[in-house]
Amino acid sequence: MLPRNYYLDDLFNNLLEKNDATKMKCDIYEQEDDFFIEMDAPGFSKEDIKIEVKDGYLTISLVKKQQEEKNYIRRERNYASYERSFYLGNVKEDEITASFKEGILTIKIPKNVESTHVKKIEIL
């Protein structure tokens, strides 16, 4: 069992700052029975975003492809892909929902209710 503070930890926390995951800024917070991830994704559409849950990890991928070749005089916007993963811990994976509005991706992750029932075991 991992301590609670490891839940929703970023898989890339210990890598160098050069990692593209640092460009995917997000806030993670909790309210009652849910965790929330709010991630900035300006310039992306919801078709550019892929969210997957596999082996206890939530992975968010953003892919921005160049539409057509143009005769650029200056080009500052990049067309690339970014990916970021978080360990979920004890959550209801089947009930995760996501919404995308005004460049902000919001993911709602319901918690599994941990049993508070204590069972005493008698030593024979």
C-alpha cells in the first residue's frame, strides 16, 4: 500500500525540467468523494486530447498536428505531442469523467470509499 500522498503523483516528478510534461500545467484538488485534475490546454480542441486509464495510471495525451504547409515568415507556435501520467491509487476507474471548456481540461475521479470497519483477529 502506498501512503496517501502518493496518489495522483505525477509519474514525471523526478525527471529533468526539460520534460514536455512541465508544459502541461495542472492543479489537483479534492472535494468530499472526488479528486479533480484541471489542466491548461490552450490551443487544443477536445479531438486533440486522449485520456486513458491503464494499470492504475491515468495518462493524458495532447497531440497538435500541423494542418497544412504554409509559406511561413515567422513560426512560433509548435505542433507537437505531450503526455503526462498520474498514479490513481484507490479510485473508481469506471466512473472517471472529463470535460473540456475554454482551454481547460477537467477530469473528475471518484474515490473508492475505504472501509472503516475494524475486524479484530483473535490469537489462538
